[in-house]
Amino acid sequence: MSRAALLRRVGQAILVLALAYTAAYVLLAALPGDAVMARFGNPDLGLSAEQLAEIRASYGVDRPFLVRFFDSVGAFLQGDLGYSVQSGAAVSTLLAEALPSTLTLAVVALILAVFLAVVIAFTASYGAGSWLRRLFRNLPPLFVSLPVFWIGIVLIQVFSFQLGLVPTIGATDAQALILPAVTLAIPIAAPLAQVLLRSIDEVSEQPFIAVVRARGASTSWLLWRNVAPNALLPAMTMAGLLFGELVGGAIVTEAVFGRVGIGALTAQAVANRDTPVLLAVVVIATVVFVTINLVVDLLYPVLDARLRQRTARTQNGVPA
């Protein structure tokens, strides 16, 4: 990727981040009520109207919308994420405590999902028997139809309660990561496998595959040297897009398995209308999303020789 293209992609990432922040701020501000009233408006607290007004003024929620918005943007640009209305803790502290657990879960789940997708797609295309290929081709639609919470509950019942392979109490960090990662990986592996299957079918019909096969190439050589490098590119793009879904899936998964992470923090912030926390989560999720997609764009020329040649011709002034 040329320097101009890289700068253009970075500019697009910044624009996406700004639009995501603005949309989240506007939508949260449009909801009735606010986080201060959700936290302190309970009559059991015995706060008077004057005291509530003072609390609202201390959090700045009584100021005009545009003033609050630009103040919030300025604070974010300076690295000040604000304070949680519900707990009073700094949002940066809450994220620092919750983010490592969720990122670990998301990365492990994505790696496992890619592995499952590759196994399903390659077995469905090059399996030993026709019945095996049909079976694996039907797995992605099945996985797509399974709700995340149902997968988690079934895995707990089977592997923890019945088989006793993964303890629910006193588990190590590695043991506590197994079932949540599998729960997230199964629905993510389904669309990856579907895209990879279509790519394998399209590449297998290309003339150069017939030429290589006619020269006596074995199935393994044909698969790993010719089909896989070309078929994995669309699946890699899909993997980058699906990584953003892992944040949404983590909310349900962490609730099912009682994990402390961004998902649990988001669910609590939604219930309490904790706007500073929600805005910070939106920004973090957007940054992760655009970063993954930028990395995918940078890896494309590395994996596709045609893109490297096209980039080289463009840099040398030759029309692509």
C-alpha cells in the first residue's frame, strides 16, 4: 500500500470514529431522562429538587446540548473519558480493568473461529466421502441459527455439569476462557465458513486450477499451493468485519459465564444510562474495528501477488 493510500485509509478511520462518536452522543442525548436522574432520582434517597439540580449542575447535564457535546469532544481528544455517574470512578479506570479480559476473549474466539471455518470449508470441499462433504456443508447454516446464550448454556450443562471437564468454581484463567471462547467462536465461524466455501468453489473453477490438475498435481498440493492462497482473501476480509461483532457477542457471553469485561460493563451502563461509560465503549469498539480493517487492508498486498504488482506499476507511473 502506497503512502497516499495509507494516509487516505487513516483519514477514513478518523472520520468513522468521529461519526460513531457523534451518532452515539446524539442517540443517548435523545433518550428521555438522563443518568443523573437514573442514579439520584429515586425517592428513597430523599433528595430535594434543589439538591438534584445541584448534582445535575455538577455533572454539567443542565447545559445546552451543543455546549455539552463540544466539551465532551474536547475532553476525549485530551484523553479525559470522564467519570461514571453510577459509581463515580474514572471511566479510564473502568476500561483498564475490563478491556484486557474482553480483548483476550475476543482474540481467542476469533482464532478459534478461523480455525473452525477453515476445517469446515476444506473438509466440505475435499473430504474423503460425499456424505462427509455434505455434512460439513450443512454445518454453517446450523451454526448461524444457534443463539449465543443457548450455546453457552448447553456448553455449561454438558462440559461442566455432566462431564466435569471444565470446572465452574475455582477454575484457572485458562479454564475459564475455554467455554466462553467456544461460545463466541461457533456463530462467528459460520459466516466465515460460508464465504470460504464460496471462494473455494469459485477458485476451483478457474482455468489455472484445471491446468495444474492436468499436470498431475496432488490434491494437497492443489489445495495449499493454489486454492487456499486465493480463497482465503475474501474470508480474511470477513474475519476483520466480524471481529466487531465479538464485542456485541461478549455482552451476552460474559453475562452467561459471569465474566467481568467490556460486555458486563456495557450492560450495566445501559441499565443505568451511564452516558460517559457508553460513549467510551463506543469509541473503544470503533477503534478496534477500524484498526482490524486497516490491518486487513495492509495484509492484502502481502498475500495477493497481483496487488503487489499493481501497486508497483502504479508507483512507477505505469497504468494499472
